[in-house]
Amino acid sequence: MHQTPTAHRIDPATGAMSHAAGQYEKRLRDLAGIYGDAGAFDRATAAEGDRIVYRVHDVRPAAKHGDLIFGTTFMEPGRIGDEFYMTRGHIHATANRPETYYGESGQGVMLLETPEGETEVIEIGPRTLVYVPPMWIHRSVNTGSEPLVMSFCYPSDSGQDYEIIARAGGMAKRIVADGEGWAAIDNPDYRPRDAEEIARVYATTD
Amino acid sequence: MHQTPTAHRIDPATGAMSHAAGQYEKRLRDLAGIYGDAGAFDRATAAEGDRIVYRVHDVRPAAKHGDLIFGTTFMEPGRIGDEFYMTRGHIHATANRPETYYGESGQGVMLLETPEGETEVIEIGPRTLVYVPPMWIHRSVNTGSEPLVMSFCYPSDSGQDYEIIARAGGMAKRIVADGEGWAAIDNPDYRPRDAEEIARVYATTD
């Protein structure tokens, strides 16, 4: 009748989560089009297209209103040209749904963007909790030399829209290597969303 | 127009959270009636009623549908008679709302109970994520000799009903010292909820 309470051990080095219900991986060849340097991407994919860039474990107790989904993201360190390994990124399919990310190990940034094109870049590391408010497109970037592992939590009726970024030619900013650190630079391929596209995002909210 | 993304450092030893918006403390004298041994409680309160039993930091970005509230709970170690220090406990005011708790430091248990009286006891410690499903009354207990610190996340339209436990004479089980560990024993004061009280809980759900 009632759902059963559960406990899950998280390994901060690998993101492995005990009793996780789901798992998926993204390999280099799955991520065509997200990096700015297409030539570097093609060369990397030809050499090691099977290479895992990130892996997600999650638990989805009930895909219904009012519940929560939680899990972990493990991201390998690496670059395509100057650009750090990153997730595809998404806005929630119901766009006014938030998400929390908590740093377990490694160093990275959360790259955030509103439908109107405002950008924020927030660093995440161990014991840092990043709050992604409703309406923000977000993508995780591993800016370190070690794996970046985070746990996350979001409402179970959020959903993911992974196409919003591709339709705009990427996010407004790219996170690239800058000496020992990182810098956010303008993405020359970015096309700001027009009023119709912005209205389409707001139409998903409740 | 949009809420601002935020980052919060969590101190695993104290539960302090940077940029927390709210904080409250519960002292021994605030917790009359929750422990089984009233004499031991009265003696402890006479001696040190100002003593902090637990402290909560939280961030409530928007108290509206679809958002999340997150924060930390810091619990001192201690006992009233044989019974370990614990939180008041609650069911969500909208009872079909879940919550996640993540162990930051220390050792404890989450004591859970359905309106119908089913009980679960789940251990929590560092890197353990406990999922409290919709409809479960829950209370945290510090069974260790060090502070118990957890971070938590729940839907912002959950609310808390703190009276549901008192109305039943406590929870069905009490967590008491047992040698170097803990045991869950029956609470002789517990009065199972009748059909009317159970219906009252279900009436809050959506």
C-alpha cells in the first residue's frame, strides 16, 4: 500500500549508489554537437568514441506529482579542444521545476541560463550544495583533473527537455581551460531565443 | 524576474550552511512530552533546560508549488533516561510529500511510521541517503556519541504537521540504548489511530 522507505550508500569517488533503480551512461560518440570544436570532437571520437564521459544513477520512487527523484552523476575529467567535458544539459520539461546538486568529490561548475539568455556560472565541489531555481537551463562541467561526482534531487514530475540547448546553437557561454583554471567565454554559435521559443518554454509551466 | 541560483557550503561537523535563510533551535524545555520517561525529562530540564537538542538551517526559495526546500539538521548526542535525543518528528501537512535525508556526520536512525501504524527503522550515517516516501511520519534519532548532522530536501508545498505524533501518545516505537547500540521497543503509551484520524490524514493529500 505505502511505498517502502529506503537507504542508499553513495560512494563519493565513483557515484555508485546502493539499491539504485536506474543507470545510464553517456559516451563520447553520444555527445555529437555539444562541443564548440567539431574537428577536435571528431578526432577524439575516432580515437575513443566508446569513452564514458558521464554516468547517472537514480532512484525514481514514483513518477508522479509530489514525489522526488534522486541520484548521482559521475563525470570523467577531460576536454574536447579547450572545452571541458560536460553533460548534455537540460531544462525541466515542466520548466518551473528546480533541482539541487551536492558536491561529493572533484571540482566543477554548474553553467546556468534562463530562456531569455541570462547566464550564471557557479562552482561546485565537496560539500557545496547548488540550487538550480525553476526556469533555469543547466549543465554540469568537470573543470578539474579528477572525476566530478554530485548527488541530485528534483521533483518527480519535472521531466527533462534536452533539445532546448541544441535549438539555440548551444548555451550562451562555453567553459574552457584557462591556465590552471577555467573561463566562461561567449559561444559564437549561440542564437538567442525568439519570443515564440520563449513562450513555448513558459507554456510548460504550472 | 527569475530566482537567482545559489551555492551553499555545508559544514559536516556543525550543519552550518552558508547563505542559509532560516535557522531555529530546539532546546530541552521545548520538547516536553516527547520522551517516555517523564521523570528523567523533568530532572534533565531542571538541570539544563536551555540545552540545545537540535538545530535546523534551511533555505526556502519559494513557498510555492513545484519548488524545493533544503537545509541541514544538527543533533546533539544525549539521552533522556534510556531514550536517545530525537526530533519532534512530523508528517507533511500535505501528507503525500516525501523527503530525502543525507548523512553528513555521526550515526543515527530515522524512525518511520505510517498513519495505520506500520513501523520502519533505518540507520543513517555519513554518505547514506534515506528516502522517506509520501505518507510516512518520520523522526530523527541520534544513537551515537557524536553529533548527528544530516542535510535534507523536500517539496516546498509539503508543510509539517507536528501534532500527529502527540495525538497518538507518541510513535509506536521508541529508540533506546541497548549495550553499545540501540533497540526499538514498543511504546506502551501509543494509541493506534482510529479510522477517523486516518481519514483526516488522507484528506490532506492531492
